[in-house]
Amino acid sequence: MSPQRLLLLVGVPLGLLIALLAPAWTGYDEHTHFARSVDMAGGSLFPTHEEGLGTPMPANYSEDTLLVQRNWLDGKPAWTAALTGDLLGSSPDGRTVHVDLRPTSASPPVAYLPAAVGMLVPVAVDAPGVLALWSGRIANLAAYLGLAILAVRTASAFRWTLAALALLPMHLTLGATISPDALTAAALFLVVALWTRVRVGDEIPLWLLVSGTLLLALAKPPYFLVLALLPVAGFRRRTPEGRLAARVGVGTLGLGLLVTLLNSSTRYQAVSSTMGYGDLVLQPDVQRERLLGDLPGFLWASGETWFTELHHYVQDWFRNFGFFTSGLPAVLPWLFLILLTVAVFRLDEEDFTGLRGPDRWLLGLGATGMLLVLFGSSYVYFTDHVVYDTIGQQMARYSAPLLVLMVLAWAPRRLLRTLDRMSVEAARLVLAAIPVVATASILMTWLVTGTADRY
């Protein structure tokens, strides 16, 4: 079984189960991302606003979202046949409501494009909201898995590692729901695949080099910073192909920074902050001053938060989906993470052995720097408190795409000495079994108990 086949055989059926059976609008901020995708499917590339009101959308879509939430709050399972029937019978009737799309303004349109394209027909014919949701989810899943397979096929090394992390339960659930994180993570995998070719001097088709880097530059910020891998590797090669890759990397890195700056706005308001703390007073200038004025405090808070909250991040990567958490014992996600690391070490053993010196420590420093950038973004956008009390908010989801860099750079090399004890067949079985077991457990939570207990 090849890495591409693993993605198809495991990713497609699990992704479709999530897309069709996950409770509607219960993914990570999915109700807001759904509204942005509806707006784009209606012809608005950027969020439309009516002064003081927000973005108009069919009232039925908003009411259907509240119906699902009310069903769960009443103690009923979040996804039932009766509820599905009610949702399928609810079509737009001409009434509109206004939705605040400020929470989506940090992401360029590209990150929402797959879901919006999938929703074009349902939105145009005034189909029920749940049909538009399913269409958007399936289109997002197709784009995510398609890009992940392209990344694996493109890579000259670490192909099993890329495939395994693309099947991480959190990534699969993001891919099979409406979220800009799905395309962003897949684009990051593709850029890492391009990096594996640049560092060994393999030729890269110009169309793939340009399109792959542009995709990450125009996806959700600040992940475009990972594009720095290409100029570092390209200039070190000192070949025409390496210099070309470096120039393309520098150009798209600059484009990503420009788009992020143009897209930044004091109108931004994170959904999670609003839900948890009320309508926060967003003060980016004040927060940047606090951040830069206390760099030692920020660095300490970031490191302390990462290590003290790492247990929760690991649980999220394997047990969590939006509002729902599976009932697996808390020790199992740690076991999954260890087994996954050992399995990819076994399957990509030669690649890990050859990743030494500057290649490895620059990758490790890059992963650390990206985490600090994410902590800084979380501080600026998710709290207006002087202290760093919510700096780790959403960090499980935001750090998940960086796991590929962390595994390559940080995984202990001593594991390589014991890998011969695991057969290649057993390693492949581990990579297939982990997402199946974890996703099936969450699925049973959705359909049977309806619980939303946290770990």
C-alpha cells in the first residue's frame, strides 16, 4: 500500500462519514464559516456589510443553526432523523437576517473557495441550508484530500509522514467541515513537499512551484511564513533550480505578508472570544504595544502555556470535533501520538536518518518561531487583558498544521535504533488504524450519547 492509497482508502470514507453525519454547523466556528461561504456563493468575494448591520443571508439558514443548537441544549442527541427531516424541509422563503462576518475577515477568499464553489448550486436554487452545508463540506473535503495526495506524490522524502499527518483526526474533521483551516493545512503540506525536492536538487515543474506557493500565501495567515523554507533551502543549493525556487519563495512570502497586512482590520472579532467573554473591546495597537513592551514575559508565557497545556492539545488532535469530545480514555491520544511517530519513523527511516545538521535545526527553529507567532496572534486577537490568560486559546487547532515540521525536527532520533522491531506492515496498519479508531469513537459520541464533556 502506497501513501497515496492510504489517503484514499482511509481519508475518503472517514471524511464522507464526518461530512454527512457530523451534526450540522457544529464544527469549529462552522456556523460563521458557513455564512461566509454562502455570501461568496452568492457572488461576494469579500464579506458584504450593511452599515451597522452586517451581512444579509437567508433567515432560514440562521434559524436552522439555532434549531440544531437548541436540540443539543435540550439534552437530545445532536443529530436525529427527525431533526434531519425538519432541516430538509426548511428552505429560504425570502426573509433575511444580518450576520456579523468580522470573525472571517482575517482569512482571504481563497481559504473559503472550495466550500463556496460546492455551495453555488444549492444557494442559487434556494435549497435547504443543510443541503448547502453538505455540499460545501464535501467540496472542502475533496479539495483537502486532493491537495494532500498531490503533496505526497510531489514529495521526494517523508511521504508517509505527510500522509499520516494529513489523516490526523483533527485535520480530517476540518477537511470534512466548512473551515478555512482545511485548505491552509493542505497547502502547508504541499509547500513542505516542495521543500523536500528543493533540498535535494530535484526538479520541480514551474506551474507546481508557483501554484503551490501562491496557495499558501493566499490561505489563512500566518502560515505563509512557512514559505521561508524554500529560499533557505534554495540558496543553500546554489543551483539554477535552487535559486529559482528561492526567488519564488521570497516573492510569495512577500505576497502573503502584503495580503495579511491589507486584510488586517480593527473590525475583526474572534467568534470564540465573543462566545466566552462577550463583545471584547479589540485594541490591536494597544495589544501590540503590550506584546512588544514585554517580550521576556511573552516568551515565558508562551513556553509555559505550550508545555502546561500540551495535554489538552494532544486530546484535541485525536478526540475532539467542534463541540464534541469522544469518550476515549485520555491516555489513548498520547499512545496514538507515540505510535504514529514510531510508525512514520519506520516507514520513512532513510529520510529521517538523512535529515541532519542545518536542515534539521533550521526546521526546528522555524517550527518554534511559528508557534511563537501563533501565540502572539492569539494574544492580539483573542483577549484585551493585560495578562496572558487566554494566550493558548485555540492553540490545538492552530498548531496542528505545524505538526509535520515538529515531527521532522523534534522527534527523538533514539527511536530509530528500536524501529526494526516494528515491521513495515505493522507500521502501515498503525497509520490506518489510528484515524479509524479515533474518528469512530467521536462518531459514536455524536450519534449515541450527544455529550459535549471536556477532558
